[in-house]
Amino acid sequence: MDKTKKFVITVNREMGSKGRTIAEKLAEKLNVRFYDKAVVDGLTKEFGVSVEELERVKAKKSNFWGDLYKSYIHDRVQSRLDIHAVSSHLENKNKLLTSAKLHQAEERIMRDLAEEGSCVIAGRSGFHFFRDEPNSMHVFIQCSKEKRIQNLMTDRGITAENAEQLVDEVDRGRNVFTRKLSGSSRYDSRNYNLVLDVSDLTIDQAVDAIYYIVCL
């Protein structure tokens, strides 16, 4: 990757690994924009749903015919000049949100953000959306489950049981979404230029390790 030209770095991570913080600090060290909340805000605004609903859609197993039917109904309503139908559609558009529409919106939002200049993007299958970007780098942050649980207990003030449940549910949901989108597991190392286990690293050490690779 040529740091002297516009670039994009995507950072995917396991829940509770501190990967988002690592990505944000990496962006600071590189003096480029960091995107995470901007993508989520764009999606919740576009579809009129909560962050929790977005995660539910991601975790939902693929249903081709169901998604196709929802898309067909959506397009039919959009093309009609029936005010009542359009109003009803807007009130219930979260029910029409499919994984396919979420995929498309995420990619469009992230590409628009990346067009503004060099950046680091946290999560959201960025490795897949920018897989053909010539000046890009894709990182996966992993960490032992025990440490992830401890991180969540400290950061969120929750029990070990709740932290473990959160780790399992979010990781599973994100992998389901990635498989639907790319056809491969988010844990497949072939999706990334760098896979970094931070179990025994501080946040700063992890940032320095990635920065070193970026600057090679």
C-alpha cells in the first residue's frame, strides 16, 4: 500500500477485542479520517430503524425468496401514486429491510466516505467492498474469548454471563451477514492482508504493529 496516495484501510474485529479503538487510534496516528459511527448513522437514517434492528437483519439467515418478495413489494409501492400505500410503506419500511438492501446501502455509504480522502473504516465487511481497491489494506483483529469477556465486563459493567452471550451473538450474527454478502467466513484469513491476535498486546502495541506494516 502506498501511503503517499489516497488509501483505505478496513479493520474487522471480534466483539470485545478493542478492535474499534485500535482502528480509531490507527487513523489518528496516520492523520486520516476514521469512520464507524458515520456508517451506522447513515444506515439508521436511510432505513428508519435502530442499530439493534440493523444487527437483527445482519444476523438473520439468508432467505432468497423472502428478500425477493419484500423487494418486489417495495418497488411496487414506490411506483404507485397511492398516497395511502406510500404512507403505510414508510411507516413499516423497517419490515421491508432486507440483507440485500443493507449490503447495497453499506457499500454505497462507505465508498462515498472513502472518496473524500484516505481513511480507516471499522468493520461492516469493508474488506469485501474494497477488495478490488488497488491502494487498500484489510486487517482482522482477533483476541482470546476470555479477554474479550473481561473487556466487555469492564467497559459495559455487565456480568460474565451477559458478556459471553453478547460475544457469541454478535460474532455469530456478523459472520452470517458476511457469508451472505461475500460467500466466505469473516474468519477466513484469505480476506485480509493482516490478521493480528491482540490477546497479549496493549492497544498502543497493536496500533504500532499495524502502523509498521502500513509503512513498509
